[in-house]
Amino acid sequence: MGSLAGKDILDGAQFSRDELQHIMDVADHFLEELKGRQGLDLMAGYVMGTLFFEPSTRTRLSFETAMQRLGGGVVGFASASASSTSKGESLADTIRTVDQYVDIIAMRHPEIGSAREAADVAEAPVLNGGDGAGQHPTQALLDLYTVRSERGRIDGNTIVLCGDLKFGRTVHAGVELYKHYGCKLVFVSPESLRMPPDIVAQLRDWGVTVEETTDLELALKGADVLYMTRIQRERFEDPAEYERLKDSYILTREMVQRLQPDVTIMHPLPRVNEIAADVDDLPGAAYFRQVRNGVYVRMALIALVLGCI
């Protein structure tokens, strides 16, 4: 198994199954270490830069919480307007500047490929917290960890991914992980928001069983895991097209109980109205446990990338 020390975390395709297993085992370690404790001193003296050029609640705060639970410090900004890019500074120069202050960088940016651009100029490891409609590997890792936590295993599950699969960076990264576990993948979306054909083709080349449909109820009947995503207003150039598609899929309590009461329900959040609020107290509704898992997984990534565990 290759060491993650010093590596950038940029996309889901970069991981082997052994590396995925090791990340999840280290996340389990930190979960246990934090029981009855507020934090650790493993990363004392280390500083993380959180550079968020796009809005974020969970990703930014869980990165910052993870670093602080490890005993490290955090500096950064939560919007592009709070950085010198608003004055015309290039992304590369912003990264070169922050690189002088920190040991590791977590970044979100609206442009596909921006994380790789940052990694190309930074000495510090870069963790991609989302690059536009491209990739979101740390979310995919915490999703994988949640599947294991909720189902007891990852291998052989039927995972239904529903919603915006064209622009959904969490699902683009996630399928790169599920392919290692013999999971059947079912993609549910409007025709105009289908998973990019090149991703589907690559999965089939890997031997992954992939089905595509527009029918959520049909897919739900055979699901072990249902991964809902929102239709993303910010990815549409035409507001009328967003309005037409925004309520394409709405998961209700009645639907779950009628079709697949044992399904594990996940969502990268934020939700708008694609999961009704009365689903929240069902046993399989895992999306807020998913949020908590993000801290342990990001603790594991930070510690592994910085070679501290």
C-alpha cells in the first residue's frame, strides 16, 4: 500500500482499494480516540489554510473542526470576496502566498481543474473540497465510510444515485470509489442531467454493472443505498431550465416505507426539497450521521497526508 504522506487529494480515481481501507481504518481510530475527549494534540503546531471561493457549510466547517480536533490551527477565508482574487490576483498567486503560511491547504473553487492548478504551484499538500462540477473526493470518502458504517460492508451493495448526475461532483468522485467494491450502480436523473457518458463508459470498462433510468420508484425497490442529490441552481445558465427540473425527484416517507423500508438514505447536503422532512426520523436516514463522519474521515486524511500517523 502506497503512503499518502505528502500527496494531494484531488479526485476519486487516485485511490487504490488498500488506500481506501486504510483511510477508513484511521477514521475509525480517531472516532475511538475522541470518545470522552474534546481533542488530541497530534497536530500541535501545524496550520491548515481553508480557501473557500464558493459557499460551504459542511465541507469548510468539518475541515476546520477536523484540524482543531487534531490539535492544529486554521487560517483562511469563506468567500472569494474575502480574498485578493477580488482585486484581480490570480489563483496561482493566491496559492503561492498562502503556501508561505500553512502546512496543508483545503480548497473549494468554482472552476473544474482549479484544485490541480493549486497543487501544481503549492509545496503544501492540497485537499480538493470541490472544484466546480468536477470532483469532491473528500466527500466521496466520507460517503464510502458512511456506507460501511451503516450497512456493515461496502462490497456488493446496490447503490442508487439520484438527481443531478451531470454536474454533481460528489457522485463523479464517488463512483470512482465504489468501482473497487463490486457495487451495482443505478443512475436516476432527468435526461438532461445524466451521468457524463465518458464516466459511464469507464465504469463499464472496469466491469461495474451500471443501469440508467429516469424512474426513482423503480430504482428504489432494489436499492441498498439511495444517494439523493439536489438539482443545483448555480450550475444552470438558464433559470427557466432550473425551474423546470428542480422538483424532478422528491423522496417521501410514504415512498420509502412502501418500496424499500430498509434502504440507507444519504445526501451530501444541502438539501432543498428533494428529501421531505418527515423522512428524517426513519432508521435509514443517514445524512446527518454522514455529516458527523466527515470530521473523522477528514481527520484521517489530514494526519495521513502530513505523515503524522
